[in-house]
Amino acid sequence: MRVVDLHCDTLLELQGGASLEENKEGHVDLPRLAQGEVGLQVFVAFVSTNFPVGRAFREAMALLDLLDDACGRFPQHLRKCTKAEEIERAAAEGRVAAVPAVENGHAIESDLRKLETLAGRGIRYMTLTHSVHLPWAASSGDVGDGPGGLTGFGREVVAAMRALGVMVDVSHVHEKTFWDVVRKARKPVIASHSCAAKLCPSSRNLTDDQMKAIADTGGLIGINFYPGFLDRRYFARLGGSIETLFRYYDEAERAHLDDPIRRMKATRELARKWRKEVGRIDADLDTVCDHVEHVRAVAGEDCVAFGSDFDGVPDLPRDVPDCSVFPALLERLRDRGTTEPQLKKLAWDNVLRVLRETE
């Protein structure tokens, strides 16, 4: 069964010198995408808020260049796609549809013309914030309310995104920002890589009311595979907060901002240190299934998808090695009672529907 993954940070791996031909230290490469029956992979250009204005936009463009280069280098395996029709054609040809997106609205440097340029590069969604408040949108990962949700300019950004066919991604945003987005939503809103707060009480996760609100827009929730968002026991060992991890990553990024190879080595070393400090992983395939089933029960079977966050997290569930896991995950859901029509929606149809509705 073909699968969509709404979110991976593999472009950072490529920037750090890794190859899609084989990347054993990472979570995503071409052989394992084939093993995982991934038909559509969203490759996210993540731009750290550590990049100053004047460099953040250039960083996003450079990462999108890497995706274009990969598609040119491996045309038999990978095809850049922006529209649902192109994705279906690529899948029928046995190629992975590579869809670009941007994580962190800092990339537009508070300039709607730069948003237009990124839309012209084919991005299909932009995550409004990351772990730090922006001048125009509050983040769930920062202290206080920041700008108190969306400012007037933030609302202009959201309106422009919708007009340009760029989906609004509310993963990482502050709850006030979330409600500012969905209250006036006339097109589907997505949370590309988030989980259920009812099962794991992280500020990065969504309450049941938020899930229902996303469903009311016709949108999607992509289940994140990070144990810190899946498992309340792991989350408790983080001290009940994800902000410490974000600060560690910020320090590694800041120290090597001009050297992506050293930056990748530093973040990998940080991940090893983090895994050692946090210790045992209890989360497994069944934990991922728990979140899928919770979203389905609360928001409906049309609202759930996968948003792994591969190559962007320091840990994975103990039986989730990489992007080859999807057939095993679907089989576990099948064993737990998910029907074939529900699996097809989860794995493929829900995302394709939303892409069509937002083109």
C-alpha cells in the first residue's frame, strides 16, 4: 500500500554531506523509501531562527536547491511534485513523489514577496513557527505568549499562503496562534507532525478540541514518531518539557551556523548524548497506533495521516528504525481492527484530498 509521509528533515542530512543513495546514519534514503512503500515524501526545508534576517531566506532557498538536485540526480527514483495529479503519475511510475515544504516562517523574513518566491519554488506548506516566537506569530516552544498569537501581519501571512496554495501548518505554534488560524480558516489547515495531548501532554501536541477544529477545516494531522510526543513516560523523563531539547539543538546550530557538515556531526553527537541521558524507550508501534486511533476517534478517519519527523528527532520508538517501517505499522493497525478503507485514507487518500483542495 502506498504511503505518504508529511514531514522529514532529510534535506539537512543532504546539506551535511549525506546521500540519498544510502545514509545509514539517517532515517531516510532511497532503498528504505522503497522498502517502506513510500509514494510521497514531503521534504522540509527547516530554517533555524538562529539564522539572522538576510540569511534565513537564503538558507531556505539553498535547501530547496538540494531537493531539486536530488531529483535531477535520481530521476528514476525521485520526482519533484507539487500537484496531486503529478503525485499520482509519479506513484504509478514507481517513483517517490518529492514534495517541498518549509518549516519555520522565519524563512520569509517578514516579507510577503519572499513567501511568494518560496511558493514559486513549489512549497506546499509552511510551518508558521518553530521553537521560538516570531515577531508575527507565537510558538509553543517559547516562554510567555510572545506576540499573543497572530499579529495583523501574521494574519496577512496566513491569507497570502492560502491565496498562493501553500497550506498553513500549525505544528509548533502556540495555542493562541492556533485558534487565530483556524477561527477564520476557509481552506484546510494541517498539523504536519504532531500527536495527541490526551495521550502525551506536551505543548507540541494537540488537544481534542484542536483536533476537532482542524477536522472542521477539512484538514489533517500527521502523527509524529518522536517518543517525546508519543509516550507520557518518555515525556516525564524529559522533565515534562520539550524546551530543553530545543535549546540544546539551538546551541549546536548556533555554534556551527556556517558549517553544515560540522553542524550535522554536532547534532548527531547531541542525539547520542540525549538518548543516553533519557534512557529506556517504551514507545513502540502500538504507541504510534494509539495516537492514530485517538485522532480517528476524535476528529474522524478523514483527518489522520503520518508525519514522521524522520531525520529531525533524536529518538524513535524501539521498533521504528527508519522509513522502511510503514508496512509493519500498517499491518499492526490492521491487526488492531483498522479496516482496509481506513488504512487507505490514512496512508494516502487523506493527504491527496487536501493537496487537491488547496492547489
